[in-house]
Amino acid sequence: MMALDHSKKKTSWLSLTGGFLKLNIQFFIIVPCVLAIIYFAASTPVLSSIFPVSVDKVPYFVLFVNSILFFIPCNMIFVFYTAYKQGFNNNTPRIQKLDGVLHRLQSATSNQIESMGYLASMVVVGKEMLCAEPTAEGLVSYEGCITPEIFARLCMLFLLARFIYYPAYAMDLDLLRSFSFGVGLLAVVFIGVISFFDLTQYLV
């Protein structure tokens, strides 16, 4: 496979490759966009319309699908490496040198393993911080908690971001890859932020 010429990316604003000034300008543009997407996803019912299961099961569905996503790049690496290198050495699979798309898929696989940890931990936080059921008078307290709907929407946003992350990584679209990673990471981090900093009242 031919190596990509990353020198051309340094002058492109569609890449996060570059110098200090360029990266800082991009940072101050990207971060507000990421936060705006998270706010929109959490405060509107748009994502609720695509829930494949009931609201209370969405976080666990996302955990399940995120685990399955791990096998997609793994199988692609195995199939393409076997065809490209005319064989696969399963005795020492971790030291085989990959390049191009296969190397990026391997990196995406490593990132996917890492994502399982912070997703699972924030699902536990969200489950423990769910708002109590309404009282007999219909009163609901949003203090120090997160509603099931907001919890599910943020988990769903994480999953959608991961669906973008893989092809962006494979196609070497580093700005889109990093953007989708940021959206997914902060989506689940905000499960805790919303709960502990009493932000639910501003999103319902």
C-alpha cells in the first residue's frame, strides 16, 4: 500500500495536522460545535424518535452494540491482511506490521476497546443518578439527577458518533474522526456533569 503524504494536510483546515496557531484556532471552533451538538441532543426529542428499544433499555443497548462494533475492524484487518500479505501469522498477531488502511483500522480497534471502559462507567453513573418518579401530585425534583430520556439520548449520541468514527478513521479523515470522538466522549461524560451539577432543569 502506498503511504499517504501527510505534508499536504498541514495547510488544510479540514485536518487537525498543523502548527500551534492553527490548532488553537480550530480548537476554539470545534469545542463550541461539539457542546452545541450535545446540548441539542440532550434537550430535544430528536434522538428519542430513533430509539430501537424502550427508553430505560437504551443505555444497555448502546453498551451491547458498542461491544459488537469491536469485531468489525478486527475481521476487516484479518481478511485484508490475509489477502494482502498472503497469510496471517496467528502465533504472533500483535507484532505483524500493518500500514495504510489496515494500520488505521488497528488503531480504531484499540480506541474501541478504550471506549468500552468510559461508556460502561458512565452508564453506571447515569443509572445510579436517575431522577425519582413523580410524586402523587405530579411533582418532579431535578436536583442532583438525570432523567431517563436525557440519559438515553446522550448514550444514543455516543453510539451515532462511533458509527461515524470508524469510516472516518479508515478513510484518514482526521478532523471528522477527532470531531466524532469528541462528541462521543463528551456525550457520556456529560451524563455525570448534568447529574452532579444540577443541569437537568435546563434541559427538560
